[in-house]
Amino acid sequence: MTIISGIMALACLVTFVAQIGLVVKKEIANGQKIEQVFTVAEGKYSLKVPKSWKHHIELNAEADLALGNLVAEQYLLLFVEAKADLAMNLQEYAQTITDQTAANLSDLTIDELNPVDVNGLRGLQRRFVGENEGVRATFIHTCVETEDALCQILCWTLPSKQEKAFPIYEKVLQTFTVTSE
């Protein structure tokens, strides 16, 4: 390969990458979402998340879904529990989960539990801030009731990243769907 053909190949590669970048920017500017869909519980439930999020089982091996973007410090856990296995309603479930989560955090501030509509499903949501092993985090904790299950979706980030992450979490929460029961 001559120097000139090498320079031409490099110029073509740079032009190609720049064009891809323009297409992506154009899609975002036009409001088109770049997302991926994950399903859990044998396809019964789905959730759409940003394309930059990946599986991270190390976040919680017991979660039905553990996703996040490590660079952006955006994380999500989804748990699906059969109502037949629980002796509690949505309110009790949300409080029990909050109590369990709070037991692992210090310097805790917990907001009130509020009703929320999650893509047409009844839910309860609260925000809280706490510290674990010297790291502070802000959380949105949402519990959702379906016909057969109680689900919890726990999203968190660092306080300095909250302003950007929380609107993403709210959009993701509204994509939670029962695909079949």
C-alpha cells in the first residue's frame, strides 16, 4: 500500500465515521429514540432502555434484570415476584422493599410513597438518597402491580448525575409493559 492510498483509505474512513455521527445526531434531533428492549419472566414483561445500557449481573445476581451504563453512572434493577408467593398487597410490598433497601444505607433521606401510573399499570414510587461504603446515591424506587405479579424497578445514580439520569429513568419506567400474563 502506498502512502497516497493509505491517506485515501483513512480519509474515506473518517468521512464514513462522520456520516454515521451525523445520522445519529439527526435521529436524536428528530426525536427518534435509539433504544433496546429487554424481556424477563419468560417474555411476560418488557422494558425499553437506552442503547448504551448493558447487562450488569454484578449489580445484583438475584435481579430478573440488571442493566446500566457504567460511564454515565446509570443503573436499573428489575425484580418480578409472583403474587401467589407473597402475602402482601402493593402498599405493603413497596414498604417492605424500602425497609430492606434502607437497612443497607446510612445517612438516609426518604420521600413519601406516591401513587404513579406506569404505562397504564398501578404503581407506587418514592425517591431516596443514601450512602453505602462512603458513596452517596440517589434512587427512584417504583413498585408496580400486574395481574399476576408485584414488580419493583430500582434506578439509581450519583447525586451529581441525577439531573441527567432521572428524566431517562422516568422515560424507561413508562416503557414497562406486560406482554402476556
